[in-house]
Amino acid sequence: MRAFIGLVFLSLIGSFHTACATEVESPRQAPVTVEVIREVPVTVEAPSQVPVTVEVIREVPVTVEAPSQAPVTVEVTREVPVTVEVPRQVPVTVEVTRDVPVTVEVPVTVEVTREAPPTATGERGRTIPESRLKVVRDRGKLVCASRNDIPGWGYTDAHGNHIGFDIDLCRAVAAAVLGDANAVEIRPIRASERGPTIEAGEVDLLVRTITWTAARDAVWGNFVQVMFYDGQGFLVRKDLGLNSALELNGIRVCVVSGTTTELNLHEFSREHDLEIAVAPFESTGAALASYESRDCDAITNDHSQLAVLSSILDNPADHALLPETISEEPLGPVVPHGDDEWFDIVKTVMAILIHGEAYGVTSDSVPVAPTGVDAVDRFLGFSGSFGQDSLGLSQAVAQDVLRAVGNYGEIYRRNLDSHGVHIPREGSRNALWAGAPCKDCPRGGQIYAAPLR
């Protein structure tokens, strides 16, 4: 983490090496460098206009107090508490290279990059937050941003329960870290809210048919694992007589704003000189309603979502999917930046779902004793390890997850191939990899996870 307040300024002229409890005072205009090399408390008090550098290289508490106009640099390389108290207009740089508690108290803005959201300690202070795993366990529930408007992916049933493919991925994580797949708060958000929500760290997990892109990975959060391979297409009325997306010239097309779908539509129109009339909407529901009322001639989205949307129209037979796929849309969960342990935990849970299907372990067939197959016994926690202890998870975490939500294939069939939703898996990229050890599972696709060993 780096916290930047004002400008960065470093001057190395005077130098003091501390070996006992020390207070360093410097006259005006004399830059000071303090290297802390013994386990002693150190206080640095510098008058106005005195640049100060403090390099902390041992486990020692350090307080830096500098009046106005004194640039301060604090380099922390050990696990020590550090407090920097400076008035307004004092440039300060705090460089932290270990997981240490740091408080910066100054009445100006603190900008934090690539870190879980700071926890405010007061009007002028910010601190590094606790681990996401501890926060979730202390809270007693997982907060997962998702959706409630698309059958198969995320919606509410007649009893008000959140169900869907994405919802089950959230429930799998809750089962792994809390031992209860129902200990989840689903927070429905719009497509345009996905980036700000996960970037701010307002939720523990984002699973909302979200496409993994390099820019989103860099800015929004860490994409964990591709759990569904999709691509963008077009749904049109048959009475238009269109047979190809290349015939959409001058056609008004509904699209959800703030998505890669919208960006792809603009690019496709420009590349093929189609002059498509792009009609953006805040939500999928609003875009579909406009299409159904004939305000738009076509609607574009991922193929998987169009298959679901077409099935809930008044007369599904009056509509057709055009054959083209104009983009690649790898979908998967996202976690906030700044917590590698949490990133690894969610990644491990997704791997459990995938390998569960590969090993033929279902929700109602989880073995209660060793099977004699080394890979399966290690996977189920009967012998060996794949890092459960290092991640703070139960040795039998795979058993917990699979009993609660089932394996990848069960989740797919339950949500994407039942109750009126039919998204074929056989022969698609969403089948397991060709070498998967299962016998009666769809193979030859791209669903694959790192080996659990």
C-alpha cells in the first residue's frame, strides 16, 4: 500500500543511527535522516521547513511529528506500528513493504491504490483493514453482489429466495469459509454499478455475469476463474427477415449501458459500416421491455442471456438468434484488490467445484471414508493437503462445499439446463477439459482449474 499526501520529497543530509530510546530534534533548515536499527521507541520532532526521512529496519514503534512545511518520508520494512502526525500542507510519503499497521494523521486527502478499502480511524486517519476472511467470519455472512433479473443466472423464486448459477457460486464460497451455504447476503446491483462496487470493496465477492478483461482486472478487482465461456450475439424478430448481424445497418438495437456489450456493439457497427442506432438502457429488464414493445428492432447481449430472455417473451417463436458471435466473454467471480489470501480462497473454491465433477463426486455421493485413489482422497481431505491450512480452511472443505451446492455440473444443470432454461453444454467450451477423469461428463471443452495438490 502507498498513501500519498501532497508531493513526494526526500533529502538525505544529516544522519542519526539510534541504539536507545531516542528523541531527535533538528534546528530549522537542517534535513534529517533517521535509520532505526535497534528495538527502541523513537520519536522524531523536526521544526518547520525540515525534510525528514525515517527508515525503519527493526521491530520498533516509531512516531514522527513534523510541523508545517516539513516534507516527511517513512520507509517501513518490518512488522512495526508506525504513526505519522503532521499538520496541513506537509508532503508525506509512507512506504510499507510488509503487513504492518500504519496510521497517517493529517487533515488532507489520502489516496489508496491496490488495497482493500481503508477503515477510517477518525476524521483525519486511515488504517489498513483486517483480512477479508476475518471480516467475513466476524460478520457471520458473506456479502455477494449479483443480480435478480435473469432466470438461470440470478433471480428470486416464488418464495423470495435468490437462486441461479451465479448465486450458487456465492453460496459455495460461504460453505467453504463459514460452513453454511445460506450465510450469504445477495446484494443485487445494476451492470453499471459492478466496477464501483467491487473497486470500493463494498462487497466480499462480485458474481454477476461479468466479463474478465485486462482493464477490469487492473482497476476493478482480481478475476478469480473463468466459470462460463460466452460470446455476444443478437436477438431479432423473425418478421424483419434478417439472417445475419451484417444486415443490421440502420437498425435500432437495445443494449445495457456500462457493459462490454455496449462497447462491442459500437465497435461492430464501426468496423462493418452499419450505422447501427445504439439504444442504451440501465438494466436488462428495461432493454428487454423496450425490445418487446418494438422501440428497438433487435437486442444484443451474451448468447447465454439471450437464450434465457427469448424464452420469457410472450411469443418466443417469433424471435430468432442471429448466427454471429461478435466477441469473447469469459465470465467469472471477482474479489477486491489487496488481499491475496482471499483471492486464493475463492480461487480454491471454484477449483473444488470443477474438480468435484471431474472426480465424479456429487452432492449426494460425497465419500465418508478414503476411496483408495490418492488424488480423490487428497481432494476430499482424507490424506495429504492442497493448502487448506495455509488458507484457514477446513481439511474437509471440499466435502463441505460439494454437500452444500454440488459440483460444477450439478450447478450448471440445476440453473442453466432446467425450468425452461436450456443452454447446451455438450460440445461447447463449457464442457470439462478433454482429459478430465470422469466417465459420464461432458468433455472436450475449456472448463479447467489448477490441480488441487
